[in-house]
Amino acid sequence: MTKALRALMLRPVLFQTILDEIASARHDAVARAFINALTRGGPGGTPRPIELQAPDPLRYIGDMLAWVHQACAGEKEMLESLFQRNTDKDNLTGITIQVSDTIDDLLDCAMDGTCRPLKSRMEQVLVLQPGAITSYKVANLIQFYTSTLSKLMRKSAGLERVLYE
């Protein structure tokens, strides 16, 4: 697969088509996996669905953000191995391709599938949560995961914007 991508880099139009397909496939896969983790849990019921933790806002948001962080780290690792990120730039036939930008673009697209369900569930918790102390703890938890995810993604990523809001 890596050799095929390297060969396609010589043909920018085909390479961009492949990148679009990879982005679309990973977006759908991550979004589906997140919804399954929220509603169905793991295979055989272990781990349990995250939504079972909804009565405890801190645990609920923490579990969702932990899942998103784990998925983001896994996606980034997969993309780096796919593109064999040994150097920041590959120069093929005069065409300079920013491998790190490509990885960031694909990661942003893949994790974008988690934004809407994550945002709606976090807003529900924050709107329905009357306690100031719990709201403060939730805000600190979100801030922690925002800083943790910012090490994996660029600042302009959709997931980063959702967490900053």
C-alpha cells in the first residue's frame, strides 16, 4: 500500500483522488465506530456503551473524550505508517508534497465524524447540569482533552474547534 501511494505521488490528480477516497472511508469508519461505542459498546458488551454513563456527567464526557483521543491517536499512527513519515517532505519529479500536511488533512477529515455527536451530547450535559462544581469539573476535563488532542492535531481542525466552543 505504501509503495502504491509513493507511485501515485508521481500522478497528482490520481493521488488526490486516492486521498479523497481515504478521507471519506476513514471519516465514515470513525463516525460509525464512535456511534457504536456510544450506543452498543464493544463486542459482546465489553466495554459497556458509553451512554450508560449519562447520569454521571463527568464520567460520561470523560469516557467520550477518552474514546475520541484513543481513536485520534490510532488514526494518526495508521496514517503515519501508511505514508512512512520519515521526512517532512518528499520531492518527486519536481512536485513537493507535504507529507505532514497530508496526514493532518486526512486526520482532520477522519475525526470530523465525531464532532456533531460529541458536541450535541456535551451540550446536553452542560445545559441540563445545574451544579456549578460539576460544571467546573467538566470544563476542566474538556480543557485537559483539548490540550491533549492539540498535540495530535492542528489547531484549525474541526474537532479542536468543537472542544474550544
